[in-house]
Amino acid sequence: MVSDRNKYVADNGSGIMPQLPELLCSRCHGLIYNDWLMGTHGKWVGMWKPTKKSDRRPFTCTQCHDPHDPSFFLKAAVPIVNAEERQLFNLEKEKEVVQEAHY
């Protein structure tokens, strides 16, 4: 069991190496972690179409995000929109796009 508050700790009480912060982040951010694993979240470096796994690697969570000073602030929740309101909104947006295309 890790008792040092300056260390990353897994659910079972064992330590997490600082080189693998994604194991800690995944505890609360599971959906984003899955996106990161699939390559749809985060920054990758290396070849675009790698021939082997070592040709491309992802940045870890803490290479892009500062866990002590997140750049994304909480925003007020938007009220839930019913299907009819959403359809009207989409129609209005389509009209705006068409009007902008004609100018």
C-alpha cells in the first residue's frame, strides 16, 4: 500500500509509475482513456502509417494536460432540448449556411 501522497496510486493500493499517468487518469476519465487508446484523443508523434508499433507513440495525459491547472473550465449546463426544438434549430442553421453560401 502506497502511503506517500506524492505518488500515483491504483485502485488496489499499489503504486503507478510516473511514466504511466494514463493509468491514474483512466480511473475517472474512462471514455477519454478509451478514445486515447484508439488514437482519437491526444497527440501522436512518429509516422502517419507506421509499419511497427514503435514507429508511432501517443503523448501521455500529463504531456498535454496539467492536472493541477486544467485549461478547461466548467461551464454552465445547457437545458435539454427536445427533438422538435432540435429539428427547428437544425433547419435554422441550414438556412444560415445556405444564405452565407450565396453571398
